[in-house]
Amino acid sequence: MPNDNDPLADLRRQIDEIDARMHDLLMQRTEAAQRIGAIKGDVGNHMRPGREAEVLRRLVARHSGDLPKALIVRIWREVFAALTALQGKLAVAVYAPEGTFGYRNLARDHYGWRTPISAFRSAAQVLEAVTEGRATVGVLPVPKGDETDPWWRNLAQNGAAAPRIVARLPFSEIQPPGADNPQALAIGLDRAEPTGHDRAFLLIETGEVVSRSHLRNLLASAAFDVLDTQVSEQYGGHILHLIEVAGFVPDDDERLEHLMALGEGTIGQVWAGGGYAVPLSQEEMTSPGRGQASS
């Protein structure tokens, strides 16, 4: 017979009761997510990276105690992936040159252990899988300035079938970027959503070489806060510039038209290339939590 005066037995009963309540809440969350899916209907892609980022940032901010914040992120990422798959298709295409595992590991950590992940040797194959609908999201390296054939040139398209950047991986920065800790961008056919902590990408086509300082001045005049610029020459003499800016930039942002007007004679076309919610910083992941919900 259990000893009611045994403090260990009492604590174990408390843990059993807590486990049951947590399980009940998880089942309730599943039912709510399925109702959302039923209301949306067959929209093809039920991924909401912006919404997921908001939830994680709120939970990490309110978290307190000795349980690592990284575990909170890990648990909820698995929940997000499982519930997204219940609402609709979820499959990931990932850039994975022979002998490398970094981007596959990133994709697995972010999109869950049950999510189908297909590895491709080239970025072009990842883009093709997403564009053709064989994958709902693609994971590609963060662009670097020394690339001769950068994958981001494929973002310079219009229309529903044009891929856009939707997230940055990993979402929680526990270790500094490096060879063993790669950084990636996720692309999809859906459009990014504003979260209040965002970065966005613009693609600008020019017919001739334009200095970065001149382009930055044009962007500043159009109220864009430039964080980074990269350049790629195209066939036919056209030049594409990838511009990372602070904040959220939708496809119909009025600043894009303003930029075109300011750059008349210099800028041929401008595209919004999507964006991402800023990942949780090392400070956010290591600082003591407030122990209450953020406003």
C-alpha cells in the first residue's frame, strides 16, 4: 500500500497529475488546430512561420526556472510540425551536398523528426521541388557574397508560383555561426507574415554597374534601412542586387514603387523576395525569464 506520509510518493502523484493535465492541454491544442484546418479548407500549405515565431518569442520571454529555454523551443517546434502535418501536406527539400549533414540537421531540428525530408545535391533541385509543389518548403544556405551562381536569383519573379523566403534557421541562436553551425534560409510559395521582429529581402535589377553607396542612398530615400547588399551579374548585361533590410516588406509595399521612381534610369525592376522573423538571440535564450506572459 502507498504510504501517504511518504514525501516522494506525494511528489510523484503531483507529477502524474501534471502530466495528465499537460496531455489534456496538448489534445485540446490538437483539436483547435484541426478546427483551424477545417475552416481554411484545402489551401495547400498550412505553414505559418511568422505565427510560430511569435509564439516561441512569447514563451521564451515568459519562461522562468531551471528548465532550459532551448528545450521549450525544441518541444514547441515538434508540436508545430506535427499539427501542421495534420492540417495539410508538410514536406521539406534540403540542400545537402555529398558528405554534408549540417543543413539536413537544421531542417530536422526545425521541422520535426516525423516530417519527410528529401536531400538534394544542388540548390536548383531544391528550388524546383518547391516550385513544382513536391516540397512545401526548401532549406538553402544563407547567401554569401562570393557565389558565382547564387540561388537567390530565382526569387526575381512575379506570381503565385514564385518562391519567397519565409524563415531563417536555426530560430534560436545558442551557438555562433560557423562550419559546424550553418545558417540557412527557408523558401516557400506562401508569403511571410509580419511579427514585429522582421528582416526582408529585396531584389533590384539594374542595367549597369551601380555602386553600393549609390544604391544604399536610393534605398534610404525610399525609407529602407539596409543591412546587407550582394551583387550577381546576369546574362544579357543585367545585374541583380540582393538587399537585406530591416522590417517587413510585403509584395505591395508602397516604398517599392517609390524606389522605382527614385531610381528611374538606373533601376529596371524591383521584387520583394520575402523575409523572416528575427531568430531568438543568445541573450533571449540565456537571460532569466520574466515568469509572466509578455504583452
